[in-house]
Amino acid sequence: MRTYAKKMHGLVLAAAIAVAMGVCLVPATPAAAFGLGDLGNVIAAGQAYAQQEKALNYFNNEGRYKYMDEVKKTYGVNNDYTANAMLENIMGRLSTSIAAVDPSIKKKPYNYFVNNEKSFNAFCTLGHNLSVNIGAFDTLAYNEPELAVVIAHELGHGQKNHPMTGARKSMTVALAGAVLTGGASGIAQAGTALALNIGRAKLITKPMEDEADELAFTYYTGAGYNIGAGAAVWERVIEKSKSSSAASSFVGDMFNDHPTNVARLNNYNNKITEWSGGKVKVDSKTGAITVNGKAFFTPAASGNLSGKERAYFTAGNLAAVYHNHHNGEPVTVSGTTVYVGPQDIVDAGDYTSAANLQSKLQSIL
């Protein structure tokens, strides 16, 4: 009797775990005494959950290339030369940065491509398969550091296996069966169904988003990108979102259940100050930069960058001066660019402005 009771307890616990993980495999029934019919449901639930996990593990590992084929069919492959070359460079730099803190990437390097979607988005799905919308390149004006932040965020999801957690919500028992028993056609059917859910279902939670943001900072700074790029990209998101004509196409599904744009901006802005040892700050309302509590300057818009975006990039350069201990070195001007030691700070646009910024910076470093 004790053995039977122990088995029954284990089966009930297994069913509870399956339900807790979002696997709705058997219909709910009113509370009643546990009978043989309930035992059958528990066993069926456990078997279905095991089948689902087996199918997902297939797409996440040995079947990841076949799954990538279905993702490409669903979203289309964009052959824009500049976008593809930039993605190749970003992925190379970020992969090296990740490997320094998480060597597991060497065993499972990422597959990636530029897709044809026009909205601003990027995604990492099962099997370390990643894609960036051509719309992201257009929206960010092919700004590599800002794109690196977006991609680093997706790699954060990939390294923590968040797509696997999310895919459990969209992998039905029927699809799992198609993978395991349907051969090539079943795999293609399930792969297509999973691909269609990317970005359309709420599969990633806010805690996962927060974790990916933190990892993104480690990854893109480790890759040598300007640390102000994180704040800059969210500044651009906020500015674009204020335009009613651009808001729906720009924000889209990417931001469902995500931290607010302002919260993300503030988080990355605070990291600039932390990186500098508390020496460099940007007023997020005005774009004014202070160094050691003294006003430096407030950048104006230039080229494809708004004034505030330029402020975050400039502050990122200044933070690097302190982080890398160059603050005791001379402030110089070459052409129209101001430097502190080997670190470029800002292109002032003309020599007179550069000379003024040189003098100002020299006095407050």
C-alpha cells in the first residue's frame, strides 16, 4: 500500500509540474476523490509533456538547421549587401565577446540572416537561430552600435535559452507528434507553425527581458561598442514613438510585455555614469552632459542622429576615458574631433567649436 501511495503521489506531482509550466494537456475536472480515471489522465499528461519536450529539444539541437530553413521560408531572406555585411561583423564581434564570459557559444554558434520584414524588430528563436528585420536597419539608419545593442539583447535570450521556455507555450501535442512521427513533412509542418508564432505570441516574460538587457550591456561593451549606444537606441525608440504616423509600425509587437522604453533608457543611461565611476552624466530631458558635476555641452542634432542620441554617444566616449584611466592625458583636437589621449570624444563640426570644447573639457576633467 505504501508503494502504491508513493507512486500515486509522484504521478500527481508530475501533473502539477506540467500544469505549472503552462502545458494544458488534460481538461480541468471538478475536485473529487482521485480514481483510476484520474490516473489515466495523469499518465497521459506526463506522456504528452515528454513528447512535447522531445520535439522541442529536437528543434533546439540537432534539428536546428531544418528549423532555420522553415524560419527563412516564413520571413524571407533579404540580400541587402550592406545590411548583411554589417550583421556579419556585429555577430562576429558579439560572439567573441560572449565566448569570453560564456564559452558554451563555441559549441553552438548562431545561425543568422536578414529577413524581409519592414517593421523594427529582431528575434532569437530555438536552436540559436537569429534574424534581424531589414526594417531595423532602416529605422536605425544602419547605425552599427545601435544595431549591436538590439542584437546583443537577442543573444542574451539565446544564451539563457529563453526561446525554449517560450516555445513550450506554442508547441501543441499535435505538433509534437508531427515532429516525432511525421518524418520530413511533419518536421516542416511543426517548424512552420513555430516560426509563425515568433513575435506574434507573448512568449517572453518581463523578467526575461530585463535579464537580456543586462546581458546585452556586457556583450556589446565587451565587443568594443560605445557604451552609450544602449541609451541612444532607446532614445531613438522614444522619439520615433512620439510620431503618430510612425508609432504603430515602429513599436509593433516587439514591445508587448517588455519594460517601458523610458525604463530601458534610464537603465542604460545610469550605466554610463556607473562606467565612468560617477563622473559623467546625461540629463535625459535635455541631453546636457556634465563631467565632474560641471556642464560640458549639449549636442545638437547631426546627420541621422538627434541631439540626445549624440549626447549618449559622447557621454559613452567620456565614460571610457575614466574607465580606461585616460583622464590624466591631454585633451587635443585633430581636424574637428576632440580627443582625450587616444579616446575620441566628439566631432564638433568645425575647428572653432572643437577648440572651445577642448578648452572646456580640459578645465573640468
